[in-house]
Amino acid sequence: MSENLKANFEKYALLSYHHIPEVHKIDIYESAGGYVSMHKAFKMGPDKIKEEVKESGLRGRGGAGFPCGTKWGFFSKDRKQKKYLLCNADESEPGTFKDRYLVEKNPHILIEGMIISAFALGVDKAYIYIRGEFYQQAKILENAIEEAYAKKYLGKNILGSDFDLDITVHRGAGAYICGEETGMISSLEGKKGQPKLKPPFPAIKGYRGLPTMVNNVETLSAVPWIVNFGGKSYRQWGTEKSPGTKLFSISGDVFRPGVIEVPLGISLKEIIDNHCHGVSGSRILKAVIPGGSSAPILTAEEAMEVTMDYEAIAAKGSMLGSGAIIVLNSTRNIGEILKWTLEFYHHESCGQCTPCREGTGWLDSILKRKLFHKSKLDDVDLMDQVASNMRGTTICALSDAAAMPTQGIIKKFRKELETYISTQGNN
Amino acid sequence: MKSAEKFEYSAENKKKYDHLLTRYDDVESALLPALHLAQDQNGYISESVMKYLSELMNIPVVKISEVVSFYDMFYNHPVGKNIIQVCTNITCSMFGGRELFQDLCRQFGAGQLKPVNNNKYMFQKMECLGACEQAPCMRVNNDYHGKLNLDEAIRIIKELD
């Protein structure tokens, strides 16, 4: 078989199979090197798998960046206890489209990752919660799951062991908040997707009150590579504290937007200039939103010196989040960017906690009152104050996710925002 | 549109519903998929759909109604045969997503969630659709179309049955 029909494990842990035509079909995935890790994992046994994942330093790729091995360590070790694995494929953070890109081409890498993870965790029922808009991607996953059942990689007594696993694709129905793990659990339970107080954390008390491990698509899809080549090898990529590769979704003012897989710690400059062929439009960089719409904005100067790992971005007062990079050129109006951001959070607040329900509404309304010639000079201070009162006062992080970019823009682009607000009417 | 009529799953959908129940450890968890199935059949979640699911699943109507009103993709009012969703989040707005939505509404004499053209079309302004690399993007029924201008969007919509 020609080399280009084999997975490229040297360069990629996640997009290793993306160059292979029709790799969504199980036979093609397998002949390219797929499901080898699953066989290996069943020989290794649960403890050794967990050790490798811990050793790899893999961090949760949904946004929080919590070490996966540690999270798995909190999970009940009683293999007889009823518990669940919930794959977060809600991908609703604005700017993010990496999970879609990964699974629509290669659904089996996720399924293989889930089989291995469920085996390690002693779970016999798993769900993939995918956002409702991704109808075609849900179908792709369902077909792939059917193929895996036909091969007896799912169902009863997998690979002749006493391990059983069922995976079901569960479609959401259009609600950002269902990407938050406890909101997702509420939604899976057939309720409004309203988050629940933590603790107890889902790993202790989650879906239906039972231990539930919630992991992102990208996190689970990294597991087969780690099992295949070892946790230590995974650290060939990335930094000491942010090991491995990461998918980045890049959109906005670049010549070539899309998804890339690169080692963590790569410079943002290299991503924009080399991978995305530079800033488009005016060709002059103004700012970058580095980790989805919740991440505070970086000025061009900050963006040109930051490296893309959890620590380096945090040191700039922002966050890596889901790895969604939105590039803004010099023609972009920062007030408009904030307006679109705030309209989103206002629409998506679940309404449960007062600071968020009221705060997102007020931030949105204050910024929009210029449309009615009602802006006041101190509106920027008022927004800053409202945002401050929203921080850390609610059940989930949506409130903070609205407040952080607001305060980020106020801090870094105050003058421009004041000009925007004081230009009454719709400009 | 069979809105006023009494709703029940078609034989095929009842079979799908029964299969759904085998995938979950309780009936409530099957509510979202059961609603998707009902909406596919009926176009929207009418009162008779809620009543039917309430009896079938033993969930109070008020709880189903609460769920339906929470999610953007469940409709508790009649919809157009084709649902056209335009993303107006950050990246799509940078590339004219908002103007695209407004221009399409103007072109078809439509407004947010108001079926037009003998219920052939319904337009919906959406938050991030998760396809920012294709900005501005539009979702027509279950398919994505990206990097659109107004003319292309109109052409795609006019080709719909």
C-alpha cells in the first residue's frame, strides 16, 4: 500500500489520517493504522492506559485545559458501578470549528478514543452530545458507530473480553450553554440546558446523579495516539506544562482560514504568517481574539509576541480556550466586535442566575443605546462596573465569558470604544 | 401543515422512537431526540405534539413546553418548508453575515422566524454555526453553504423545492 494511504503519526496525533480519501469508512481507517491502539489498549489493561494518559500531560481541549489524567483520577474505580462517558461535541464557542473538521472527515478516531477511554474508566454506556446544527456530522458519526458495531468493536464482549460498550449520538437543539458540562448533562436528561452547581463535579455526580466523565472530542481523539506511542512520546510536542499538539480554528482576516494541528507553544505569529498566509484585507494586524469569543482580546503587539500555550496566553491576561483564533485587521471597528459579542451572550444566557441574565442584557443594551442617541460619556465605565459585578457570581462561567472580553476591550481599546459610543446613531 | 390535527408518530417514527428508548436508561433522556423526530414529521412542535409526547413519555406538557421554548432549533409555531439560518456571530458579521440576513429578508419579504411565500421559506438569524472559516455562512435545512454573497444565497434558496 502506498505511503499516503497510511496515517502520518510522526507529524500529527489528531489529523494523522486527514489526507486519506474516504477515511470515514472503517476498512480504510483500519488499513491506514486505525484501531491498532484499541487492540493494544485491551492488552495493556485499564490501569496502564490511565497511567499513559496521565504521563502524557494531555489537558482538556474543550477550553478549561484541566489535565485529563487527573480528571480521570477523580472517577470512581469501581468497575461494577453504573457510570457514563459523555463526549462534548457541542462546539459552540464562537470561532471554534475544529471538532467538526476532525469528525466529519474521521469519525473513527473519536470512536476509537472513546472505546479505549470507556474501557480504561470502566464505563459501558457513552454518549456523544453534538450540537443540533451539525446534523450531517451526527449522521457521519452514527454511520461510523454502526460500522464499529458490525466489527464487534462496540456492543457485548468487545474483542472477546467481558467489556461491553454502547455509544449513542445525542443531538442538541441550538443552545450555547449546552457546551458547559453540567448544562450538557441537564440537556441530556431531557431538560432545559441549565448548568448545575459544582461541586459535586460530574465525575462524582453527573448524568442521572451518577459519575459521568465529560471529555471534549479533541481530548478523546488524542487517546489512541497516546496509547499507541506512549505518554512520554506525546511530550515530544509542546511545552513542559502544555504538552502535545492542539487543533486551532483560525478565522477572520487571514488569507487561509481553517483548522491546523500544531504543537502547543508555537508562536501566534507563525500561525498567522505561515499557516494562514498572513493578514488579509489591509494587511495590517489590529488585534486577535486568541481562544474563542470568551477570551479577552490581544493587541497586535501582544499577538506578535505570544506563544500558543495555556500559560503564555494566561500571562497576557487572556486564555487559550478552545483554540479559536479570530484575526482582526486594521479596518475592523472594535465597538462592532464587542456589540456582536455581547448580543451573543445576551441571547445565550440561560436565565438562571441574576448577575448573568441581567448583566448580559445590560451590557448589550448599554452598547446599543447609541442607536437611539441615548449614549452617555461614562457608558464605558458603567459597562466596566456591570462586567465586574458579573465575575465569579454565577453557577457557570457564561457570565464571566461575557464580562472578560468586555473588560479586555475596555482595557486595551478604551479610546476607540469611547469614540464608538459617542458616535451616536448607526454608523 | 397538519398543525390543528391530532398528532401521532407515523408507524416508521414510532419504531424509531421505540429504538431510541433502548439507548437511554430513562425515558426523560429521550426527550430531545423524540422532539427532533416529531418536528421532522410535523414541521414544528404544536400543542398536539406536546400532548402526544406527554402521554407517550409520561412527562408533563409544561415541562415539554419549557424545553421546546429553551432551544433555538425547536419551533412552537408553524414554520416554512425550508428553514434558512444565517450566522451573525463575530466572524460571519465581519464578512457581511448581518447584511446578508437583512438583504435576504428584504428580498423575500420575510422577517425573523416568519414563514413567507406560501410557507415555502422561513429565515432565522443564528448565533455561531461553527463554520467560521466559511464566513459568511448559511445553513439551509440540514446543509451548510459558505463564503456567500447575496446573489449566491438567493440562487441556493430559489433552487429549493
